[in-house]
Amino acid sequence: MSALLVKALAALVAMAAVAELAAAKNHTIQWSVSGNYGDWSSSNAVSVGDTVGEPMFTYGPPHTVNELPSEADYKACSFDNSVSSDQSGNTAVTFDKAGTRYFACAAASHCSQGQKVAITAAAPGDSPAPKPKENSAAAAAMAGLAVKLALGLGVGGAVLAAF
């Protein structure tokens, strides 16, 4: 009976590891005029179904989070045709389709000072791995996911072979 219990436990661990990989992720940005958001997408892989938030952007007055309709508006810091605007201090955005979305702060000259971010969401199965900097938290998180995937697939394969 203990061998059956070990097999059941191993199967549970394998399923949990694989389920974590399939789950949508939450990302957070501390939104401030002094932030460096230029390479956010290149170091944070976002996929369709992910929420950049819970909350995504956390900030205080006088900041805003405006979604801009195009790369041209983003580059020009033009807020005339904003898709949305929020100044609540906690803004969450769920990515429901692949592509790039543009966000910026409309307060004073914050956008022109760099308080803006372009976030690209990849289609399911097409998620590019983030390109973390050496010794970063993102690198540690990716290494942890790789270990869980290997463990989950290895244990799952062993459990299936045992039956």
C-alpha cells in the first residue's frame, strides 16, 4: 500500500508543477517618473491571459496610467486618443490577445521623461522566454520554473510508466 501512496503523491506533485506552468501569471510595475521601463517587455515574458497587475501598476498622485492606441502616440507622448485612463493608484490590465499595448503617464512631462512602457503579449505556445539580466530575480524565477517542469515531466513519465 505504501508504494501506491508514493505513486499517488508523485503524480500529484507532477500535476501541480505542470499546472503552475500553464496558469496565467501576474506582473507588477511600480509606476513612477524615475522608473526605467524601456526594457520591461524584454525582461518580463507576458502571454495572452496574463494580468499585468493585481495590481499591475501601483502609484500615487499625480500619476495616471493611460493606454495609448498606437506606437506613434506612445513615441510622441500623445494622449489625445487614449484608449483608457486611470488615476486610482492601482491599475490592472489583462492581455486578451497577442500584440503590443502602450501605456504612459499623462501627468506633466512624465511620459517624455520615460514614464511609459510598451508591453508585448505572446500568443499561447509562442511565449518567448524573458531575457533576464545576470543574477536577477527573473533569472531565479525562470530557473525555478525549469526545475519544476523537469521534475513534473520526469515524475509524471515515471508514474505513467509504472502503471
